[in-house]
Amino acid sequence: MKVMLRLLCLVMLAGLALQLYFAGRIALMAVVNPESTAFERSEVYRLASTTGSVQWRQQWVPYSQLSDHLKRAVIASEDATFVEHDGVDIEALEKAWDKNAKAEQKALQAQQSAPRPPTQKLPNNTARPAVKSPKIVGGSTITQQLAKNLFLSGERTLLRKAQELVLTLLLETLLSKQRILEIYLNSVEWGEGVFGAEAAAQHYYRKPASKLSAFEAARLAVMLPRPKYFETRPNSGYLSSRAGTIAARMGAVDIP
């Protein structure tokens, strides 16, 4: 029993030490730009492993040199209540939960009603043809996305999600909204080996991030959930249509 208690105490102390380490790292980010994120490092490893070379595009620019159009577009597309919430948007999470539940129910009904192939009689215990899995949407805020990109792996477990929430609260407590958005825009992925707004603006439009137009900024914002996908489909009808919607919303967006 004593051994178990000691182990439990050691685990708790290790967890506390880890949180203090994260808190120190985040506090330092108030004045020092992060050199890289956990996600960027994992991408470097992946590219080096699969292609044998790494083409890296990233250039940090201060908040004042990031287009206000891009700030508004990203907030409108990714996190409409960014300037108001404390890191977690409960309403957005509830909407995402409801939408995912409905999508899963719809997929289950489609699975159960899927017709059997007419030319083949299936045994009673044979599974019906697979139906495409529903697309799962998230309710993550910009701060939550930054917490994940800065420190965490891509695995989806309850422990990792709990750590993400702790990091989100630390970011919101120790950094200003402006600094959070600045770090996010300078480190988020915008294509294969393309990180940050300046690299994205140069890669797609051959201009600095400070000169992006409203529609160019909206297109970049729409790319964020699937940057590698849209990088190979620049003429996507969805990309243009959604960018138009985001551009129309930008005028009502407050930026920090």
C-alpha cells in the first residue's frame, strides 16, 4: 500500500512539474518568439523520412506587419468569439457535439439501410457494404489550436485533450489575445512545409503578409483546416465560395 501511495505521489509531482514547465515556457513567450512548435518539428521529421529532404518556409513578422484583413478573416473562419471567450467556446463545442452526433446517427441509419449487392446473396452474418464515415467537426478555438500545435502530439486521447485544456487556460492567463493571435498566425500550417502568414502570402500571392487583400486573406483563412489539400486544389469551387462568405463577414469582426 505504501509503495502504491509513493508511486501516486511521484506521478502527481511529475504532472505538477510538467505543468510548471509549460507555464514557464508560455510566460517566456510573452517576450520571446517560439523558435518552433511541436507540430512543426513532427512535420520536419515526416518530410525528412518520406522525401529525404525538407523544404521549409517560415518567417516571423510582428503583429503590426500582419494584414488586418488576415486577422479578421482567420477569426471569422476559425473562431468568431475569439476576443470574447476565455480560451474555450462552450457554445461552439456544444454545436460541434450535436452536429457530430447527428452525422453519426445518419451514417448508422445509412449503414443499416444500405442495399445488398443484387447479384450476390450474402449470408446472414455477412456485414453490409461499408458506408463512408461521417466527417467529424471540432469546436476548438484559436487558443486551443495554438496550445495543441505548440506542445502536443496529434493523438486523440482524453489525457491529451485534458492537457490541451490546461495549456489553453495557461495561454489565456499569461498572454494577451493579441500575442496569442500573433503567435498563431506566425506558426500555423498553410501547406506542405509552409508555416506562418508571411510564408503563406509569399507562397500563394508573391507578396508580404502586410499587403494581403480582403479576398486573399479570406482564401488563406478557409485553407486552414486542410492546408495541404487546398494547396493542390487552388481552383477549388468550395474554396472560392467559402472565401466569399468569410470576406462578407469580416467587416463585423473585432480584432485584438
